[in-house]
Amino acid sequence: MNPLLDAEQAVLGAVLLDPGQLSHLEWLAPDHFYRPVHQALFGALRKLRSDNHPAVEGEKSVPLSWVTDAVAEAGLHVRGLTASYAHLLISACPRPAHAPVYGRMVLEGAIHRTVTRHAIRLHQEARTGTQRGEVEGTLHHADVLTGVLTDLARRWGTEPRPVAPVTPPDTIPSALPPAQANQAAEDEAFLLAVLVERPGAMGEVVGWLRPGDFADPARGQLYRCLGALHHRGEPIDRLTLLWEAQRRGLLADGTLSKDRFAVICDGVGAGDAEWLGKQVMRSSITRTATTSARAVRALAEGEALAPGRLINHALHALGPLDEVRARWETAHGRPPSRAPSSAPSPSGPPAARVHAALTRSAPRAAPSPADRLSLAPAPTAARPPSRTHS
């Protein structure tokens, strides 16, 4: 049993039975369908309506040409579609008047697939950026995902806003490839050595670099200790740092050992703290983007999650990346960039789409399918109506 496939068939069957249902499905697009044959057929039905097909203007019966012309038009874009499959779609529709509800089911499936696809793309770009040593592509695709979520929220009829899920999705912590992990560890250790050797260098990074940007939690805690000493205006050297680490319990709980402390702090202390800090932040951005992308994908793959909740939970999952990005912009002396604009699409007014998307089926006085279908190539009064096109 595949409810999404049944919904796609029901929508198409409803339109084949009652072309007037297209006016209630303006917000539904061909690419919202999963199967290519369904995409082609829905696109063909919309094209026939825009070409003023006689069936659209008919009030009593639907001519056989509505089905045959739709199959012929769709056959120009996809292979394997036959008239017999069109009749199968007709039989798969429980009630043509419920087409808007079936359409919402199709849109719901499209939302899950779209969010999954863009989350995978962000994940891939973050991994590629790690190897190239750049973050511009990662930040661009994060913007694209945010814009997609905003547009989907408007299409679904909700306002996009970050909401934390009651149960966070299960995701495996992201890990850098060995070569990049070794480079990140070297940059972090080198930065700490510079900050210990040149205490004044803390002023160059303390405004935008955070302990969480370090891949190694122990190094992040040492940076926190350096920040505390800098904040209190106390002298910074190897001994004061060790004392601060002991006061915070890092030696007692095993986070740090004296030998490891010596390896970190006895390194070469000549270097540019700002440049090294940006290297650490660059690694932090790609790691955070990978973690966020995995969380969004895990949410999108949960079929039981309603689209509105999926969108808002996904925006919340992107929050840590937005925070790191804002500090990255600060480090480069640029104002924090804003999220992509959620301006309405030029294809139609968002209010109309929202109203259509929220439509629920209701009893209508329209003629039943049996009263609208006819075997004749055009509506006639002499031939009795029939429920099929055979």
C-alpha cells in the first residue's frame, strides 16, 4: 500500500472525470508529482485547459476527447502512457469533488522530497567545501535551503518560524575526513600556542571565535579558560592557563592531562592569531552545516511528520549554522547577512495559493460523474450518459 501513489492517481482521476477540478488545483504543479508519467499527464491536463479544450467549457458531459487528447499530449513528454492507464486513474478516484484534499496529499509528499533533496545537497557541498578549504558554496546552499523552506511554508499555508522538535532527530555526529581532521587539529593547537605566547592576540579573536568552534572539546575548553583570563584582565601565560584549567575541573575529570597540556602549550607560538582563528571557524562552519543537513534530512524522511512541523523543525535545525555564519561575517568585518527574501512567486498571488491549499472538500451541487461522462466525441442530448470512456 502506497498512500502517496494512491493520492496522485486520485487527483488525476478526479480531473479526468471533472475538468472543472483544475480550478481548485491552481497551487499544484506537475513537479509536485513523484512519478514522471503523472507529472506529464497533469501538465498535459493543464495545457489542454489553457488551450480552451471543449471539455473545460462543457456543463453536462465530458467528451472522450478530454482523455484521449490528454494522453496524446502527455505522450509527447513521457513514454509508456496508454489510454488504459488513464481509465485506471479514473477508477482510482473515490470522489472527484475531493480533488483539493487529494492534491494536498500530493503536495505533502512533494514537500518531504524537496526538503530531503536540498538537505542532501547541503551535506554534499559541506563535505566538498571541507576538502577545498572554502565555505562560500556551503553558505550559498544553506541560503537556498532556507529559501526553499520559506517558499514551501507559504505554499502550505503556514508562516515559517523555527520550532524545536519535542524529540530531536537521531543523527550521527559529523566527523571530518582524516586529512582534514589532522589539519584542523594542527590549526587549533597552533592557535592556542600563539594565544599563550602572545596574550594580546586574544583581542583579535575573542569577539567572534567561540569554544564550540574547536573540533576537539579539550582544546575548546582551554580556549574558554583563555577567554576567562582575558575577560578578567588577568595575566596569560602557561602557568595561569594551567591553574585556570585546574580550577574548572579539566584535570580532575580527565578532559585534559598535564602531558597533553604541555604538548598544546609548548608548541611554536609565532603566528597570526586572526588568520588561525578564521581557519578554525572555517572548519566549524562545514562541520555545523553537515550536522544541520543530517538533522534536516532525518526530519524530512519521517513520513509521519506534518509539512508545517517539518518546515519549522528544519528551520530550527539550521539555527546553529546561522549563528556560526553571523560570527564568520563579523570576523571578516561584514554585517551579518540576512536570510533569503521570502517574496511571493511571480507565478501567482500567495494568498490565492494559500486559500486553495487550505481548501477542504464539501458537498456540492455539481452533477455526478455519471451525469458528466459520455461516449460521444462531443456532448449530445440523444446519447445517454455513461460512467466510463470505454
